[in-house]
Amino acid sequence: MSAAATVCWSLRGCDEEMWSRCPHAIASVDGVCPAECYYTICQRNQRQLTSDINLLLDSSVDRRAAIKENCLNCAFFLKNAPRV
């Protein structure tokens, strides 16, 4: 993925070295950063927690694109993520 195509849901909050020894990464089957990890807290302007049931249940969203669990309830991700 080029730098221009990089989107926030594809960026981890930690660096490569930290990820290589992260207990979540070692135990994770899918490689997704869990919501309880400090480094998944999103401070970006586009972050918007949603309770819109239509967005949360939209079956066309490719949720596999998000490498952080917190993205799964973000309106920006749900509206702009790749579709299946």
C-alpha cells in the first residue's frame, strides 16, 4: 500500500519493534489490536464513535481492513472502509 493510499484503520498505534513483542500480537489469531490496548486509542480528527445501528450492522463493510478493534465502531471507518 502506498503512502498516499494509507488510511488510519491500517496503521497501528505502536511501532514495529513494540508490535514484535506485544502480548496481544503473540496471542492473537487475527492480528487485530484489541480495544483495551493503550496504543489503539485514536486521537485523529476524523474519529467519531457511532451508535448508529445502520452503520454498525452494515454488512457491506469489509471489517477485515481494520487492524484495530476500535475502528469497528468508528463512523469514519464504517462510512469509508472498503466494501465486500
